[in-house]
Amino acid sequence: MYKPDYRLLVVFDQSAEAFTALQNAIDLAKTINGAIDVLYINAWSNIFKTENQVALLRGLKETQQTVEIKIKKLIDGISEIEDLTLIYSYVDGHVIEETQKHIETTDPDIVVMGRRKKKFSNYFDTRNINQLRKNYGGLLLLSGEKKNSGDNKSLKLGFLDEKEVVSASSLIQTLIKKAKPTLNIFTIFNKRRVSVETKSKMVFYEFDKNEIVDSTISNYIDNNKIDLLCVNWNFTEQTLAQKIITKTETPILLTN
């Protein structure tokens, strides 16, 4: 019997961003020996489009049946092609609230959600992230707009703080072992230059705290083709970290 080391919960709808998030979750699951739980949430905003309650209930049932058929076909197909364990469930409601309920029931190691870089505030503003993480001690993967360029043998990892490497959780340690030998550390100092320094298995990109803008670091992250950026949500420069998240297309793994 297949025994995964980690469980990933993918919050899914039928958007392009959700499909990208699912593919990124699949790549990550293969890297860390994980299993995937897909939660399809039909948001209330998509449901209450009529004042007629009878029509509403009828439409809701028809929508649920149609979507469940599509999701089952999709998940079964992906499981067979990717040779990976995937399960799924369907629910109507508020995205964050239903995700919280599912987290309480299944206790995943990583929650994966798609995002649009230019519409970050729709679901992933500070309030919603803090609400989602309130009773959840795992990791949150905010998928980028593009699929990872790396695979489970050539993942290029980036960090906003060297401490994230030194005090990494077992899951992050697993990623580090599977990733390319050189880790990319984007650090912020009180200096008057942007420099690149190298030490044992780490490349440091050092930025002047007083002179840089968030787009500077984001450009370095994108130009160096980082596949996954690990960010502590309680990072000292949280405001800057949030801005970087909105500007880079790289998937972001939020840690505790």
C-alpha cells in the first residue's frame, strides 16, 4: 500500500490559476513523496445569482452534479497519467471558510492555492492569509501564474532569509535535499550596493534596505528562474515580503 510522507490540499475551481496550482502541487508531491487532496469549492458568489429559491436550489443541484462528473473524470485521469494518489471532494460556500473546515478535518501538511499576481488582494490579502493560518500550523503554497520550470530532480529553491535554511522544518529539509545543490538566498542589509556573494552551497543576493524597491528583488527572483521561493510569513520585513509576493510569478511557499 502506498504511504505518502506528506499530504497536500489543493483548493480548486475551474480557473486557469487553479489548474496551474494543481500541476505545481503534483510536481511538489512527486518531489516529497506526497498525496494530493483536491477540494473543489463553488463560491457563494457564483451561486446566488437569482432571487427565486426554487430555481436556485434546482440550479445548485444541477451544477453540483455536472461539476462532480467533470472533477471525477479530471482527477481519475491525472491519477492514472501521473501515477500519483489523488482524492477529491466538492462543497459550496465561502472559499476561506470552507478551506478552514477541510483543514480541520484532514490536517494537511501543505495547502495549495492558485493566485493571480495582479489580483492578489482578491483572496490572498494579509487578512485572509492570517485567517487561513489561524488554526493551521502547516505550510501554504501560493502557486504562481506559470508552471514550475523545474522538476523533482532539478528544483531551484530560493529563500528570503538564511535563517529559513538553518532552522528549516523537516519538510523544507526534504526539499533542500531534493533541490539543486546551490540554494539562493535573497537578503536585506543596510548597505549601499546590490551584491552577489557565494559560500558553501549558497548564493547570497544582498540588497540595500534603504534603496531597493520590492520589484528589484522580484526581478532577481524571476531572472534567476527560481522554481520555489520559501518565505516566513512572520518575516521581519513582512510588508516588503508581501509586496514581493504580489510582483513575482514564482510560486511562494509560506512557512511559519
